[in-house]
Amino acid sequence: MPDPDPPVSPPPAPSSSDGDAPRWRRRKGARPQEIVAAAMDVFAERGFAAARLEEVAARAGVSKGTLYLYFPSKEELFKAVIRAAILPNLERAERMIAEVPEPSFALLERLLAMVAEVIATTRAAVIPKLVIAEAGNFPELAAFYHREVIRRGFGLLAALLQRGIDRGEFRPVNVEHTVRLIVAPLLLSAIWRTAFDRVDGTEPLDVAALVATHRDHLRRVLVAEGDAP
């Protein structure tokens, strides 16, 4: 009978635990997300033009060279911030409209509540202000935001309004104009919260209350007589 195979020696133990390893080695797979999160903070604090990639890299715990491996320019990094902060919410809204079998105004209420929460509780609220401020100097960023966010968001609102009209739930309003009227107070809320809430003597904006008032006005304008509560 042949001798059994000799026992295999276990691999040497690492010199330090994962908890003690440097962040750049311990969490390599998380580097892009950490860079984007750091960039969100820096862009929110400095604005796009004044933001420096050295500061983003330092906050993310990576070298500037490592940052460039993932994002070849500040513009591409800003686009990644927009994708991470806004597009998941757009995707959630699109799924909701496509899958939730509720009356059209109930879906609109859900959308308004979702946007109000994002504006009131996340740093994503600063992105519209940044884009507006930099649109003249960086038209490519404005075009990207229009294509990826505005056109898509307007499209889902237009689809919801048209659905309500087709079902007799909404009055036959001008869809294009009404989409802009729905968005305007939301955009104002985002800009106000990120630009004026910290001004001395200014009361912080109650985003939820403003959006609730906006919802009530929309109900009176949109909902057909037979469907009004």
C-alpha cells in the first residue's frame, strides 16, 4: 500500500490582520466608490472649478496617480459623482412607475416624497446648483447632466402625466409645460437648501412641508373632477 501523501503545510499567517492593513491594500475593490464619495464632499464644499484632485485623493486615502487610473479627468470624476448620486434614484422612480399598479396621482405623490427625501437628507441636493453654476464654463458637463438626468427625469414625468390623461385621471393639460411646473419647486428647494440654509438669520427650509404644499396644488390642477377626493 503506498504511503499517504505528506501533510501540506498551511500558508504562512499574514504579518498583520485585515483590520491593520492600509486602506489602499485592504479595500482595493472599494477604491472607485471611495474616490467618488470623497469627490462628492469636495465638489459640494469647493464647487467644480475650485475642487482639486489632490484633495479628493487625500480624502479617499489614495495617491493622485491611483485616482487617475479610475478617472482620467476631473470632468469624468464629476460625471461619476452624478451617476452615483442621482441615477439610482431615477432608476427607482422608473421601476415604480412601470411596476406599481396605483392611480396616477398616487404615483406622483410617491415620486414627490422620494425627491423631497433626497433633497432634505443627502448631498445629492447640491448637484443641480453645481451644474447651473458651472454650465457656462463647462458646457460638456451641462450637456451630460441634461442628457443623463434632465431628459430622463422629464421623460418619466411626461409618461406618468400622459398615463393619467389617457385613463381619465388627469385633466388634459399641456404635458411639456406641466412637467416643468412640477420640477420647478423641487429645483428651488435643492438650490435653497444648499445655498441659503446656512445664511445667518435664515430659517432652514422645511422641504417636506414645501413639497406637501406643492402636492396639494398639483392635485387641484391635475385631478379630474370625478377622481378628486
